Amino acid sequence: MQTVRDAAGDRYLLVKRSAESSRIRDPDTGEEEYRPNDALTFESKAPLSVRAAAVPDPIRRVVAAAHDDRSLGLLIELADRGPLSAVELLSTTDLCESDLHGLLTEFRAADLAVETSVHGERGYDATDTTREAIASLRTIGGDEESDTETGRTTRS
């Protein structure tokens, strides 16, 4: 599948192309329509990347960085209770030092966690991006409410 742009710069997925017109799909809404070919710019942007762009960036970052339940749990722990010292993270999680360091390095590279100082010790905290993403993911389940200022959540 190929991507196209219209005169306004909006990106669409090309569904079908004929000599005069093309059927295009809005990646955000899924709606399809026909447009004249001369009103479209045909691109080589990867269609799956365009589809993924319909998901807000903070959520895409968390989904890409959290490989499994343990890594997602660590992000949630930082979002809910952070900042936390490295010593506390080691004592309250089932991660060994090497695994914890590896995950935190990945999270820092993805701008999901930051290194900080907690009571004079090295520690880590979730970024606003992480808190926003976790709050958004929790609202999908519908059983928790999020405080938009802090990003922290509470059970209903």
C-alpha cells in the first residue's frame, strides 16, 4: 500500500488507483473516498508507519519500549511512585541489577525515564510523556481515573 498527500498536506493511504482518480483511506478515521489523481502527491512513506501515526506519540513510545509485562510494570511503577532510588527499585521489583539497568537505559533513550537524585542516591523518574501515556492506557480499561496535572491514577 502506498501513501499520498492532498493539497492541504494531509496524508492518506492509497487503496486503489486508476488512470483518472484514486480511492484513498484516512488513516485516522478509516473513511474512504475518491480523489482526482492530479490533486494528490504520491509518496513512498511506509503505510504501516502512517497507520501507527494514528496512535498518539506518547502511547507509541511506551508500546515500543515496553517489551513485556515486567518492563511495562517498571514504567508504571515510575509513573505512580517516582522518583525512586535505584536501591529501592532493586528491592521492590523482581529485576536483577543488570536487567533493571538495561530497561532504565532503554527508557532513558526513549525519553520515558530520567535519571535524578533521590535522598542523595541515584534514582529515576518517569517523564511527563510516560505519565501521559500510562494515564491514556488506563482510561482504555475504564476502571481508573487520572489526574491530568500529575498523571497519577486512582481506582474508581
